[in-house]
Amino acid sequence: MDKGPMTDIVQASLPPLRLVRRPFVLAGLAVLLGLTFVLALAVGAMPIPLREVIAILFGFDADSQSQAIILGLRLPRAVLAILVGAGLGLSGAALQGLFRNPLADPGLIGISGGAALGAVGIIVLGHMLVAIIPFAADPRLMPLAAFVGGLIATFATERLAHHRGVAATGTLLLAGIAINAIAGALMGILIFMSDDNQLREITFWTMGSLAKGGWSGALLAGPFVVLAILVMLRYSQALNAMLLGEREAMHLGVSVERLKRIVMVAAALAVGASVAVTGIIAFVGVVVPHLVRMAAGPDHRIVLPGSALLGASLLLVADSLARVIVIPAELPIGLMTSLIGSPFFLWLLLHRKGLKS
């Protein structure tokens, strides 16, 4: 694909102010991520001074109790929040560009529900599978099952919403609702079949939490999420071409169907791996890309990495709040992101309605 014309088209659509501040957006988001990372290490049931946090991170002498809390508990949790937030934010941005739909989101179009169904299926039926398939006890099977569930849900939603070469906004949302309803019904059946221990574990998936992740969760999900992020970043120019429509993108040399398959598989991989470790975390994928576009415009060379950085920061902030609002208890992070994201989503719907009236 010839990148020159596409770059000119995207830049021509931007107001002068956005063109001026675009180079500073990614730098500002990177600084924000660093600040929220340090904040996440400092806050909690036992607050730790920032200077002590920085000393521990750089290997200087510090209080042994604070060092144990940061290195053993908060650091792996913060790393997991960065991975999951980046994966969800970038997946939402890529799907919105692919479908040319600002409401597309891993949760709203069924990926999260399908991924959760795959993970819950392993929780409930895993002991049965071990008797048939020896490697069913492998911990990597859960993110694989979540990935497959998310991928099936994604393709089902896209096929249901596709009409005459266009995935209409209303149809896409209705298809996502239908797929989520089916996934919810199947999860209900699995919940009915589960025992008390499995039921407690399933409850974790429905609300989302970073509490059980730790280094093992970060190492389990990390390779899948990083791979998916790298793949989606590679197709930023192709997603820019999709802004003009599928037919116009084809004229610019984009293999549209191949692009759809790659982006949907990558998004399902990132979301599936995240859900397998943290459960369902909603609204990150729909809120974050809009905030980046509001600051820098629609160019996916900025939107994709910017969404990864802002998604990571948002999840760090949400997790920090979840740990301190009801000390010594902890709110599920999925509830925090819903409280943050749902008002923004309602504003977005009303804003779009106002533009059309």
C-alpha cells in the first residue's frame, strides 16, 4: 500500500491545533504511565512514601517490610495491569478502526463474553478433560480456551452485523448483545454444574480482579498480549485506509479480508489472554481510544500506541482506587472500570445522537 496518500488524507482531516500537539501526545501518555505506575506501587492498605518506592525500584536500601510489599505484591500486580490495560485499550482502538465503528469494543461485541465462556468451561469441565486429554491440566490451556472463545464470538458478531459490505453500528451492537446473551446462558449452565469451589472461582471472572494474577499471571498472559499488540501496531496504516471505507481501502492496496482476519485474531488473543488471568474488565476498549482521538485525531499511528499507553494508565488508576476505597476489603476492578466507563459511554451515545439530529 502506498503510505504517502493515506498519510496526506489523515493529516488533511485534522484541525491545525491537533497537528501541532500530535507529537507531544505519545510523550505525555508515556509520562502519565510512569506516574500512575509509581502511584500504584505507593498506595494501598499500607501507604508507602514515593521516595521509598523509587529507592526500592532502583535497588537502594529501604525498609524490608516495604520492599517485600512492593516487590512481592504490588509490582507484579502493576505489571499485570499494564499488560492487560494496554491489550484492552489497543484492541478496542483496532476494532473501532476495522469496523469503522466508534462503539466497537471487546466487551460490547462479544469477545470478552466468549473468552470468559472459554475460561469458565475449563474451570468447570477441566477435571473431565484431564481423563481424556493428558495436557488438559496445563495452565496454558485456560488462555488458549479463552482465546478460542473470544475468536469464535468475534467472527460470529462480525458475520451477523455484516450487510452489503458494511458492519452497521446498530446491527453490530445488537449482534454483540446476542452473542453476549448466548455466552451468558452457556455460562449459566456451567455455573449450575459447578461445585462450591468452582462457583467462587467463576464469580472472580464475572467481576474482574488483578488480585490472583501475580507474576504467574503476568508471565502467562504477557507473551500472548505482547504478540497481539505488536501485530496490531504493524497494521496502523492499513487501518488508516479503512477510515475511507472498505472499497476505497482496496483501491489503496489493502487486502481487506486478510486485514479483518489478522486484527480480529490479534484482538481475540489479547483479550482472551487477559480474561483468562483477570476476568472480564469492561469499557477500557471503548473509552480509551476516544480520549486519544480527541487529543490527537484519527491517525492510527498515534491512536494505537496511544491507546495502549492510556489503557495501561487507566487500569493502574482503577486498580489503585479498588484497593483503597473499602480498606481492608478490595473492590473488583471490573466494577471500577464500569463506573468510570459507563457514564462516558452514555455521553458518547448522546453526543452521536446530537450530531445526527
